[in-house]
Amino acid sequence: MMELYLDLISPPCRAVFLFAKALGIPFEFKYVDLIAGQQYSSEFGELNIVAKIPVMKDGGFTLSESTAILKYLVQKYSGSVGDHWFPAGLQQRARANEYLSWQHANLRGHCQKVFLLRTLFPVIMGFEVLEETMDAALENMKQSLNLLEEKFLQNKWFILGDKISVADVVAVVEIMQPLGTGVDGFEGRPKLIAWRGRVKEELGEELFDDAHKALMQLSSLPEKLKSSREFEKVKLSFQRFFN
């Protein structure tokens, strides 16, 4: 059976998990504790993937990067996965790829930075976040949310039109990330709130809420990081992100 190496505190992992579960794609869940640094363990190293999850292992084939995994799953299970998830049509697929290419350094990067600044930054860097640093991160997230609304979603039900796609799954889990720290990116944005409701309905509300449970229970994260045997490796990775 295909194996998925995941930690549901990670938005890319949640996107892959939600898609596979909602579509009934069979897989074995392999938990990798990111905060404890398990991605750096020798066992994980045998996959020949360096500190990257989600990771998919399908027989002798191993693949990392969430968007690559989502596209693989769509194509492997094309007989049971509706075309709307990642349309075969040239221009619709190009629109999906446009969003997936944009989000890495924009919505994902900015939501992730807000999340990390509010949860792990003091542990990793040894001092509190400066107010102007936090304000700048929130402003960058706001600008990305504006682009999501105005360019990608517009007045459509979903990013590609009237049906859900992998782009919607990837987008919604990113905006949920800062919510785990009390920063609600949906607040004051009725269009995004309605869109999130439609995405949840399509995926299954219980499944969606289940996938986000770990995100909503973050109080133990700093202590877990400090006690990790791989703390220095995790710290170095985060320092590169902050710098």
C-alpha cells in the first residue's frame, strides 16, 4: 500500500491528507513529528529525502513536495478522481498551475511566517519578536489574501470556477495555519469565509476539522522543540527561514 509521511501541523501535509482521504485513496499514514525533528532521523533518511514532508512512497517510487504528490495522485487515480480536481484542459490546467506556482512564495510563505513568529520564534532565536517585524509579516499576509480574493477567486465559487480543485485545498489549509495562533486571516473577508465553507462541504466538514485538530492545540510546541534531540538541526532550518 502507498505510504504517506505526514505531520498534520504542516499545511502541505494537510493538503495531501485531505485530498487522499476525501477521494478515498488508500494509503498508510506514517507520522513524522516535525517539531521533534524526526525528519532528520536515520530512519527517515532511508527514504533519500532530506528534511521534506509530505513524502509519498508508492512501492519503490518516492516523491516529495505536496503539489507534486497531489498531481501524481490525480493522475494515478484518474479513473476515480473527477477531472475538476486538476483539469486536463490546457487553459484550466494552466490556471491550476498558475495558482500552485504562485502560492509557495506568497500565501504559503507569508502565512507560515506569521505562524512561526507567533509560536517558535522566541525559542529558536532567543528573543521576542519585534513589533515592526510582526506588523510587516501580517501586512504581507494581508496582501497575499487580497491577491487570492481579487485575482484567483474573484466572484467564482472556487479558484478554477464552479467546482473544487487541488488549488482550493492547498489555499485553504494555508490560511488556516495562522488561525492556530489566534490570527484569523478570514476575519472581515465574507467572500473567503463563504469559499472556505464550500471547500469544507466538498471535503467533508468532519474530516476537515479532524485534520486541523493538531493545529488548534499548540501549547506544547515550544517545550517539545526545546526537548528535541534534533533541536540544533531544527533550529538551523528555522534560522535560515527567518533570515
